Amino acid sequence: VRTRVAIVGAGPAGLLLSHLLDQAGIDSVVIDQRSRDEIESTIRAGILEQGTVELLDTIGEASRARTVGHRHDGIELRFEGEGHRIDFAATVGRAVWLYPQHEVLKDLIAARLAAGQDLRFGVTAEGIENGERPRVIARDAEGNPLEIEAEFVVGSDGSRSVARATVTGSSTGGYFREYPFAWFGILCEAPPSSEELIYSNSPDGFALVSQRSDTVQRMYFQCDPETDTAAFSEEQLWDELQKRVPGTTLKQGPIFQRDVLRFRSFVAHELRRGRVALVGDAAHTVPPTGAKGMNLAIADVRLLAAALGALLLDGDERLLDAYPETASRRIWKAQHFSWWMTSLLHVAPDATDFDRRRQLGELRTVVESEHGRAYLAEAYCGWPFDA
Ligand code: DHB
């Protein structure tokens, strides 16, 4: 198969990139080793920055973020049993949308297929050969070899990226940090327990009360990374959640999904080599607090789409040469924010009394200051793109 851009990975980054390239008149082939059904049903995060929603608007009515999703104009930080609202509208005049990532994927896949995109599921990339005409060596669902020859290859193939090794010389090479805790996530059938998301710091650890719809809720609580999801009864899960959100009585209902989310911070040492570049989780991972993962992937794509347009339409390599540096600025801002929200809200297993009191001091510093609230709101809603 020959195309202009080969895109490895049909997550939000790869699919949106194929759309933006198509808009510029550039053909691409997108492959993913997963099935369409798996991609469309894997539960991930749920918060879209305003700029993400605006970029998704370019797929037209296929984006249901504004119609099915819900705009949120604030969140609550809770500590010492008291809630403190961070008002996005009042501080930065922006908002976020609650719209699950797998719904974004359904919208993007439908829009790409309707536009005639060459999008292949069940195709596993085994390696990438860099060069003037880079090639993706892959295998289709039946195990038959498939080669895609392109002018450029993009690795949007997630945290276990195959493309990464071609760019960095190793599949792991990067700046890295681990955390001594994880999130236990649940989905339950119940009405929302509060109008807005609650990020709660308690002596028993962190909890996040999020939502999915009027009838399905998503909640998380801090746990040990080795926790076995089967080790808790439903009643125990509600106890764990409830004791971390003092002041609100959680509306309970049947729990139909549970998972443990590992916390990692990672940035690959290099984002581009020759005619191969990385975007999204292939390039970086953030811990989930603050919901930056997908939004950051989409911010990479915005830059890379422009750079590939300049390269492939005008033969101008300057934006592509600048891509690693330009993308890194936002990547490290998001790395900092995700690390900061994590350390602000979680209780480290080895925290001393001093650490605990210092943390409460930090929380007060944020919520009792207009500037502190604005600092959080600006990052949460997403930094403007032109900055
Ligand atoms: C969700 C996840 C997050 O990491 C976050 O900060 C907010 C919401 C969610 O899955 O709903």
C-alpha cells in the first residue's frame, strides 16, 4: 500500500490527524491492532478542554461533544470536609466538556469512514523503517504481511508504542516518574451525586466524583497500585468512596465496571527522527489527575498536522523541524500540571504530619486566592493555542 502519511494507531490523535490532513488534501492510511469494537468500548477519561471541543467541531455534526456532552463551568476541590468551587467562567472565561473519550472515538471513526478514509482495524505494526520513503511493516487480522510505504509515518500508537523505538532508539527511553499510588475506577448505574466534579482530598486519600450521563457515573479513589479489582465487594467500594468525600452523600447504584489505573509521568527523549514522529501517549504519559492525556494528544496533532501540511504541500520543513521544541513546551506544562494536581490532592503512603499540614496549606493557598483559582482553571480548561 502507498500513501502520503501512514498513521499507526486509531486513537483520538491518529484519527483526528487523518481528518486534519484530509482537510488539507493529504491522503493517509490509518491502522490499529485493535478491533473497531474494542476501540469504541474501552473506557477512558471524560473531560475535553475547550480547545479540544473546538477542534472536534471541524468534523461537523459528527462531533456530539456539544450535543450529547455537558459543559462544565467549574469543579469543586474538597478538603477538611469543605467544598471550594473553582469557577472557570469567572476566573478565565473558559469551560470544559464532559464527554467520554470512547464517544469521541465513535464520532471520529464514523466521520472518517464517511469521508472514505482508509482505516484498517486488526492490523498490527511490527516495525517501522525510517528513510526518504519510510515504511510500516505490519500484519493484518488474518496474519498476512502488509507494508505501507509513505512520505511520512506518525506513531499515535499509545503508551506501548511500536513507533517509539524508531524515533528514540529504544522503546522506553525517556524522562520518567512513577507514583506510589493508583486509582480504583468504577462505573455505576446511579444519578449524579453532585452537579460538578468533586476532587476530594481526605485523610484516607483522594477521591474523584465524576460523571458519564444522567444515569451512569464514574468515580475513582486512590489505592495501592497492586490492588486486585476483585478484592472489594460493592459495599466495600462504596465505603471506600464515601469516607473520602465527607459532606456529600454519594448516590449509590450497581457497579458494573472496575479497573485500576496506574500513575506514570513519561516524556520520550525525542519526538521526531527523520520522517517519523510521535504524538499522544506514544510520546508522553501523564497521571490522570486533571484529565490532560487526550487533550495533550490532540494538541500535538494540531501542531503536527500543520507541519505535515507545510512539508507535503510546500516542501517547507521548518514547522516539522520546530515540532519537537514547540510540542515540548505544552507537554511539559501539562506534565507539571498533572504532577501538581496529583501531589496537591493525594496522600502519599509515607506522608508525615508535616507533609499533611503543608498540603492543606497549599490547598488553602489555591482556593482562597483569586489568582490561585485562576491558575488552576487556566490549566484545567487548557492553555490557549496561540500562546
Ligand atoms: C475523569 C478523569 C480524570 O482524570 C479527571 O481529572 C476528571 C474526570 C473521568 O474519567 O471522568
